[in-house]
Amino acid sequence: MNTFDLSRNFWNFAFDNPEKITPNHSAIYFFAIEHCNRLGGKEKFGFPTMMVCDAIGIKKASTYIKYFNDLIEWGFIGLVEKSSNQYSSNIICFTNALPKKGKALDKAIMNHRDKQSEKQSTCRQTTKQLNNLTTKQLERKEVIPPKFEDVISYFIEKNKPLEAQKFFDFYESNGWKVGKNKMKSWKAASSGWISRMNNFNKNQKTDGQRQITELAKTIDESEFRS
């Protein structure tokens, strides 16, 4: 029996008997496989208790023996010769006793794989639809409507935060169009909006100054005539 078969048999049994298996069973069994491989794949080999405890981090030999005996009882390890004292080691081999089927784990893995494949397929389809939508918008040279937080961030950068709400409300209400045409870039439209507001304010300021000047001139002339 090769390493693949040993591993597959163990995990089939673990899946069918979750109430029995612990991490210590796994550690002991797979260290036994590793130790056997390092000995050249011997059919029978020594498996010293203290060496195993040091390798897998079990502190008490009595704890190790409990899990070791379980593996023997379940048929994963065959005990060829039991150690007679603390200076000798158990002689073990791998057996083919358990398990026989393992269909439950195979079915679970296949179901999980099918679900993952279905999710990946759905994800790819959704991504493709989104890409096609974006491509069509670009082909028609349509703008993708911005979020309000993006708009206000842009106006803050331009030192015009009070204009953000006016701009957003105006273009959202007319479907993000410039005249009769679809807007190509909301940032370009924002820049134009800010420029028009600056010119409007500048003209208002100029008109105000002109009116003040004319008023002052009228007052001066009236005083002169008097």
C-alpha cells in the first residue's frame, strides 16, 4: 500500500467517524508514515514511544499509548511486537483493514467542488455582463453617473463646496445631459459649472462696483451744483 492509499483510507475513516478522531490520532499516524518512508519503506519497523512524543509534542507517554492503541484497534497500525520495557520500541506495520469504502467523503468533496464550480461560473457570467454594460456605455460615449460623495470631494478640491449640491441636483434631474446630448465627463461638466459660477460672480461684482461709482459721481455733482 502506498502513501496515497494510507492517507486516503485514514481521512475516509475520519470523515465517517468524527466523534472518534482527534488531532493526536492524525499526528501519530502520519508521523508513522513519515518514519517508514525515511527507513526506505520497510514492511515492519521500530516505532519508539519517546521519539514519537518528541516529534508530535505529546508530553506524557500514557497519553500517547491511548491514541496509539486506538489506531491499532481501528486497523490502521498492526502491532507486530510490543515493547517489553522503556528501552525497547514497538515493532509495527501498516495494515489494509480499514476502511473499506469511503464513499461519503468522496461524495462530499464532489458536491463541494460542484458548488464551487457553479459559484465561479455565476461570478464569471456576472463579471462579463458588467463588462459588456460598461463597454456599451463607453461605445455610446455615455457617462456613468457619479456618486454624490465623489462630486462633493471634487468641488471641495476646487474650493467650491457650496456648488456641489446645485450641480448634482441639476444634472441628476435631467438625466446627466449637456443640452440634448449625453454627458461625456461629469468632471469636465463640473469644471465648466465652476467656471460659469466664477464669471457670474465676477460680473455681479463688476456691476455692483459700477453702480457704486455712478452713485458716488451723482452725489458729487449734486453737491457741486448746490
